[in-house]
Amino acid sequence: MSILELTHFIDNHWIPSVSEERFAVIDPSTEEVIAWAARGDAQDVERAVQSARRAFPVWRDTKPRERSALLYALGQSIRKQADDFARWEAIDSGKPLARARREILSTARYLEFYAGAADKFYGDTIPLGPDYVDFTLREPLGVTAHIVPWNFPLNMIGRSVAPALAMGNTAVVKPAEQTPITALKLAELMLELGFPPGVYNVVTGYGEEAGAPLSRHPGVDGITFTGSVEVGRLIMRAAAEHIRPVVLELGGKSPIIVFDDADPDHAAAETVKAIYSNTGQVCSAGSRLLVQEGIKEAVLEALVERSRQVRVGPALEDPDIGPLVSDEQYQRVQGYVEIGKQEGARLLLGGQRPAERERGFFFSPTILDDVHPQMRIAQEEIFGPVLAVITFRTEEEALEIANGVQYGLVAGVMTNDIGRALRMARGLQAGQVFINEYFAGGEETPFGGYKQSGFGREKGWEALYNYTQVKNVAIRIR
Ligand code: NAP
Ligand code: MG
């Protein structure tokens, strides 16, 4: 396979960095270089923001039904090229092919969903009595910045750029350094479909060099960031400089809570999905299994059995799980397993690279039992296929442990008792609660965090509020 040469995409042009610097993009399944990408810095960000600024009035004033038609056509084009996109996403990120394909189709779904919203997100009329007419206008913010992580490269662009463009904003995207390819493949389609220049711009590069200048640029009117708490804090500080709104999605340490009236095998199957999907590199992964005393043995037995069957392998062989995204992430996950053992947790399964894999950042499905809620492995986001098992006795205790972390992104509850399910749903500090099916929901359902998991809601109708501001117009009749 020949090595790709990637540039930035600015003003509908492919342009290298002003500095002419580049960086290598690695296939985590093989550790081979698959692309050279432009190493953007403040100068490239400047060009991209200028381009998006020029495009803003044009795009804002494009009829909503025309914006809608273009976004819908983009969704359709992605569907037609889903196999090609999936292959690039798999090579770039290490995702199994079938999973990559589902994420690509989900990206198309975001575009179609928000295409449908472009001409339907209404303002209000407000009754002030016979002497007034009062109405609200929903106006776009302007230029929106999207700083994206590597765990769902194109899907997260679809998730935030689609509603932003639907509402008439223009966008500058900074993909993660590990996974820049599909953001640029998307640009190819947009160019073909005739999106006006500057509506969608991509600057590739490192967080400190390209992400940071984008987040503090005065020409950016709103920032959507997904990633670590640490960088989220930097983004919020940068946005404070020019008083810009931010949407922050900062990961989690989400519980999957299994009560003793649940079916143990179903609970085990849901747990396997919750923690190993995408090799555990999911902000909403179910990384803490909270299991009630009486059912623990049965659940763990089924869980270990199912975990042993999880196939780990190179993305293009379409295994159950691929490698971690990078050596850095591998070291981090391995480090947490060691921390867990030192803290007194018991390693039930996995804990290292599968013996048969010499190259690639592979990590075996890993279960740590006898975890105390205060241990670091029960408090900190590991972002790998590592499950912490915690035992509880009562519903109150389950809730206390579930809520006893700095995060609050999602939570899963396994029970056949409807009263218990609803009490938990009310009590859990999380932006999404899944009852009896982990990850239940979709592009339509609002998603985002409580506490340090961030704020603002993506997905669904709710996301449109992130990309508009309200203007009230009050008219005195005379
Ligand atoms: P990260 O550093 O937070 O990266 C997220 C994005 O922010 C990337 O595009 C990154 O650029 C960019 N960035 C980094 N520093 C920046 C800065 N100073 N200003 C502006 N943008 C900046 O995450 P990571 O290093 O990839 O992963 C570290 C940990 O974060 C993971 O182990 C995981 O716990 C968590 N994480 C969470 C999510 C989630 O979905 N919530 C996603 C990814 C990671 P680069 O391309 O240079 O990194
Ligand atoms: Mg980083």
C-alpha cells in the first residue's frame, strides 16, 4: 500500500502547512506508517478561521432547505462509500472493519438527521398582550471549532459538525493527531457535492500546536471539544479569554449495575459489550461492574467465559476487538493494570498483550476483581479493555458507589424490578441511563455529562441548542 500524503483542507483547497512540516500517521495494528499529514500550527489555524469567517455570511444566508439538501446528499454519499471510509477508519484507528462500517453509517445518519432539522428548528412567539408582537429568532453562532479525539474519528465529526452546519454555522475541525484521515476524506465528498468554500475546514496537527491556537482564536465563536478532562480544562480557560461558549465531553468512569433479580448471562453479555467495545476506548464504556453479592458468582462465571471468547486481532481481519490506538495508550492501560494489582485488586483475566501478537498495540480483555470503590482503578478513566469489579449489598450502596466518582457520563442498570430501575434512573448522576441494555439509544438521544464528564448535550434535537443563540424581537403595535 502506498503511503498517503495529507494536507489541510482550507477554503476548498488542499494546502500544506505554512511551515511545510509533516508528521507520520501509524496503523496501530501493524505499527507501520500509513500517511504523512500536515503539521499545522497557528499560521494554518489563522488561514482556516479566516476562510470559515468569510464563508459564514454566505452559508448562514443559504436557504435552510438548500443547506438541508446538501447535508442530506453528503449523508447519502457517505453511505455509498461506506466500505472505503470503513477501511480507512480501520487502518487509521485499529477498529475492526465491521465496527468502523457501523460508525461510518452512523455518521451518515447524523447528517441525515440534522439535514432534517435545518428547516425545522423554529423560534417561538410569546404572548405579551394585544399591543405587542414578540418572537424569537434562532441564529447561528458563526465559526465553530471542533476539536476531536481519536476513538470515533469521523463519527464525532458527524455528531458535532452536522448540527453546526445545519444551523448555518461554518466549521474548523482539528482531528486527533492519531486519526486525521477520514476528516479529509469527508472534505473530498463535500468538494464534489458543491459545498461553498470555507464551510468546512480541516487543520491537522498536534493538540498543543494546532488545537490550542484554534481554541483561543478570537475569530472562533464556539468550541466543541471531546477528550480528556485535563485538555477540557485548558479549552475552557482559552474560551474564557473571549467569553466563548464551549461544549465539553470529557469521558467517564461509568457503572454497569447488576441487581440479583437480573439474568446473569444477559448481564454478562451486556458487560462484555460495555467494556470491550472499541477496545474499551469509549467515553461511555461501562468500566465499573457493580454487582450485587447474591448474583456475583453467576455473573462473573459467565463474564469470564464470554471474555475468553473475545477475538483480538488486526482491524482488517475484522476481529471482535482491535489494538489500542497507540503505544502511548498501550503503556497507559498496562500501567493501570499494575496500579490495580498494587492496590490489592485480583487479576481474573488478561492484564497484558495477547501472547500471539508481537506487533501492534494489542491488549487482552482484562478483569480485575475485589476492587474497592476508592482505588484509582475504580476512580480514573483507563480507556482500555479493563473492567473493575465491585461488590455491593443494597440499592442505596449501589447508588452511592455509582455516584462516588468525579465523572457522570452514563450508567447501566440490570434489573427486572421496574420500581428499582426507575429509582436508580432518578438517583444516578449521569447524562444517560441505560436500563437492561448498555449503550441503548442512538443518534436521536441527547448525550453528555454530569460533573466532570462535561456539559452541553450532543446528539438528537438537544444538540441544536449548542449551535444557535436566541434573539428576542419585541414589536410595539402602534
Ligand atoms: P486529549 O489530549 O484530550 O485529545 C483530544 C483532542 O484534543 C485531540 O485532538 C488533541 O490533539 C487535542 N488537544 C490536546 N491538547 C490540546 C490543547 N492544549 N489545546 C487544544 N487541543 C488539544 O486526549 P488524548 O491524549 O488523545 O487521550 C488521553 C486520555 O483522554 C485518554 O486516555 C482518555 O482517558 C481520554 N479521552 C477521552 C475521550 C472521550 O471520548 N471523552 C476521547 C479521547 C481521549 P492531539 O491530536 O495532539 O492529541
Ligand atoms: Mg493528546
